[in-house]
Amino acid sequence: MRLQDKIVIVTGGSSGIGRAIATLFAREGAKVVIGDVSETVLEGGAPTRAVIAEAGGVARFQRCDVSVWADVDALVSAAVAEFGRLDVMVNNAAIRGAGTRLHETTEEDWDRVMAVNAKGVFFGCKRAVQQFLTQEIVDETRGRIVNLSSQHGMVAAPGKIAYGTGKAASAYMTKQIAVDYAKDNIVCNAVAPGRILTGRPVAPGTDGMEYSIMRTPMPRLGRPIDVAQAALFLASAEASFVTGHNLLVDGGWMAF
């Protein structure tokens, strides 16, 4: 129970990696507030909130578009109003976009991806820090942020310039926030997943499975629980002297 009675927000927690993070954190004792545009599970199945409740955990859902400041503000305010504080902010919500090279990328697609993958993380971090600064120190920190970056924020994402740029922004913000707020006892880290098999429907011709297998030295690709377990470590008091770190969960992708 590494997160016993901790108050956690997980954006994009209805599906995929966010769903794995929310359910694992709840099993570890956290009260989880899920912020997403819908409770519909892209892989199918019962809503994340229902899965957590069925297992005896505490979960809430609030509709939140992370690209809208008012939604993010309301999400954090609602969590604090009900539970009294915020201990962990997980900025997981992201979109892939059209998956195009530079000359094919439209301004509309660029703006849409940046709004979620970069501005959404900025909003989530900013609102969490605003709340953390009002709180007392518990377990050596006023609060922890865990951002979801990607190996494709560190090396090229072939044919996905908007996605890779957005994830690079997430990785950079993680370091900047960690340094700027270390003396305020606020911790900020990131998890950088490699290729994770979420079970989401994939449009024909856009999957890149062969490329992902070729780039991953380990004999399998990742699972959402792999990322969730890394996020759990960074969200817990076990990571007591870790901040500004971008933890690779990629099966050796970046070592190859």
C-alpha cells in the first residue's frame, strides 16, 4: 500500500496506460480522480472508475479536456474540495495526431497535438504546483508530478513530427519544474514509455509494428502495467531523492 490515502489525479485515465496507472494506484491505497474527455474505454470493458470501485477502491471521474485551462482548474479544485489536498498529479493524457512528416503536417493537426501533448501537460503541472504550494510537507514533499513523455521525445519519431515534439516538451518541462521547485519540496519526474501494446484500434498503415519490434531489444513489447509500475515508484515515497528524471520503460529501445 505504497500510496495509502494519497490523493491522485490521473489525466487520460479512462483507457490505455492511464487506465493501468489509475487501477494500480488505487490498489496501492490511493484515492484516484480520473480526468478524461469520456469514460468510454477505447479497449473495451467497464469504465475505470467502476473497475476500481468493484475492487473496493475509491475513484471519481470528472470530464476534463486538458487543453482547456478551466477544465484542468476545475479538476484539481474538485479533487481538493472533496479530499482536502492533492498528493500526486499524473499528466498522462495525450493524442497521436495524424502521424505525418513535416511537409505533410497541417497547421490544424500540429495545433491539435500541441494543445494536448504540450499545453495539456503545462496546464496540469501549473495547476498542481499552484495547489502544492498551499500544502504542508508530508513524506518530505508538498506533492509529486509524474508526466508521461516518450522515447520519441528523445529521438526521432519517424513520420510523427507533431507527436515527437509534444513529447519532447513534456520531457523538458519535467526537468525545468523539478529544478524551479525543488526548494519548495515539490518533486517532478517523467516516465518515457517505449512501444506499449494497449489494445486500442489502430488505423491501417499507421501502426509501425515491425519498426517497434526491430527497435526493441527485449523479446516482447511493453504492456500498460510496465509503465504503471514505473509511475508508481515515482509517485511514492520510495523515490525520495529522485527529481527531474525521465525514466525509460522501453525494453532497451534507447540503449540500442
